Amino acid sequence: MTAKDQFAAHVGLDWADKKHDVCVQFKNGDRIFHVIEHTPEALDSWLNELHQRAKGRIAIAVELKKGPVVYALQKYPFVTVFPVHALSLARYRQAFWPSGAKDDPQDAELALDLMLRYPHKIKAIEVDNPDIRLLQQLVEQRRLLVEDKRRFVNRLINTLKQYYPQPLEWFSHRDSSLFCELIIRWPSLQQLKRARSDTVRHFMNAKGGPAVAYTEQRVASIASAIPLTTDKTVIEANALMATALASQIKLTGDLIRTYDERIESLFDTLPDAELFKSLPGMGPCMGP
């Protein structure tokens, strides 16, 4: 039995935001076309009806290797997902239908054709161990949070340069809790200078750590600092933005630490975790 013979129906699926175009080919070669609404219920109803009609396993070609469409399809035991590279699909269209005419095949039919014509190249997605899949998603989501945090830090730096550059001289780590809390509590130099030196000193030392060594230097610098601007409009607008960005950085940092804890605990349960840990520069983000 060939790979093609394993399936009672082959489907090309073009997943979009509002609707999904599908092209189905049955074992006898007949093709039908459908448009599915963008709801889990509509997809479930269509798939179960197709399964009853085909009376066997279903192969579905899609452009993505992961994402909502793949996750939605993988919950059905009778479905096997075949990812088709978007660039391959575009080249296939250009090679055989370069005119762009209205009656040219749609992406759903092209994906189906690619899966049927090149079974040695279009391979099914292998379903990983659930823990490994969870780890992969957690690591990817953590990466996105790190990018968000970096973007917030860059925006905060730019905002402070407009009216309150001194904290950028006092702190080299602009994503630290101490830096963010300073901005949240005293979002302008004028407000900071009105605070008592002992209050600022206690604030700087409260978290302990290496930062304590710089407290006296920072307190002295605050006392001698001169505002970049006295324009109340500029100060108020930028102070509000700085407070918002510092709060986002602090919250995002807390969330990243939550992800780190879950990733580490999950990573420790996986096969070969100890082997990966023993290698220099390796860890949960580079593990199995």
C-alpha cells in the first residue's frame, strides 16, 4: 500500500482569518470544493461529515507547520496534516498558471495537487510527545515576551531622553526592577529632587545586592542634577508615558520569570535533559 492509498480522502486547505477554502479529492478522483466559516464548530462539523462520507483517514495539506490550523486539525485521530511550504506553493502557481486569470486554481487546490504529485517531498507532521510540544510553545512564547520587553525598554530610553535623561546615566540595566520602580515612583527629576535624601537612600538600598554600592553616588548626583527642561507640557506627557512603559517592563519581566520556572520544571522531566544541561551554553531553550 502506498502512502496515497492510506487515505480515503485528500484535502487542500487554505486557512484565512474569516473563512477557509477547501478542495477535497476522494479515492475515485472526484473533487469537491467548500468554504468553511472561521469557527471551531464549523470546522468540526465539516470534518466529521467528511469523515463519515469518506469512511477512512483524511490527509490535509496546509501552508503552516504550526499555529491554530494545525492545532485544530491534530485533535482529530483520523486526520494527518501535511505542511506545504508557502514559497513552494507560489512557485508551483507561477510555473503552471502564470497568467493570474480568475479561473486559475485557488491555493486550496494547489496545496492538494502538491501533496498528491510530490508525496516524497510533502511529509506528514510527526506528532511529538505532549510535553515536548508544550515546551516548544512555552519557549516560543517566552521569546516573544523578551522581544516585547526589549521594545518597551528602547521606548522608555527614548522617552527619558526627551525630558529626564539622568536615570540613564545612573543605571546601566534599564530593565531592572530598581530602575523601573524609580521611574514609576518619581517620573520626573523635579519630583525626585523634592524627595528627602534618606527616602531615596532607603529606596535604593531596599532590594540589596550589588546596586547598594552605587547608592551614595546616585544620591549625590540627584542633589546636583539640573532639569533638562522646565516645560510642564513636555514633562507631564512624557512622565505619563515613562510610567506606563516602566510598568510594562516590570510586568513583562515578572511574566518571563514565570515562564522560566515552568520551562525549567518541564525540561527536567524530559529524556536527555541531564545530557543537554551538561553541555556548555545549553539548557531548556536548546533542549529536546
